[in-house]
Amino acid sequence: MEDKKNITPRGRTFRGIVVSAKMQKTATVQWTRLKYIPKYERYMMKKAKVKAHNPEEINAQEGDEVIIKECRPLSKTKTFIITKKLESNKK
């Protein structure tokens, strides 16, 4: 099995909230953005949701705000890695 510690982040960077951390070493991260609709001259809220590698040293849990960076494909659906945990939004 290949060593996941040699993952080099490159490409896009996003800031989002962990929606699910139930999988092993994987978390689902979601963030919102505004999309302009020219016909109605209004903005619409859009959500983006991706799966990201959750390293054991970071161990982000559900509700945490994190920074993710793009990297090489780690699996069929994972192409991002969590690089930093900013704050915990647990209630």
C-alpha cells in the first residue's frame, strides 16, 4: 500500500465545514458560494460538497471548520486533503 504522508497539495484551496466524518480517514466538507443569475438580476446560494482525506494528526470531526487543498487523486472520489482545522462549531 502506498504511503499517504507524501501527499503534495497543489491547485485550488477552499474553506468549509465538515458535514460527515464517519468514514475511515475521510471527511465530507461542504461550503457555500453565491452564483449570479443574469435573468433575474439576483444571487443564488449554491453548495459544493467534496470528500477529503482526513489525516490522523488533524482528525477533523463533524462541525469543524477546515481548510482543504487539492491534491492528486487518492481514490475514486477523493482529490482533496484537509490541511488545517480552524475552529470547532460543536453545539
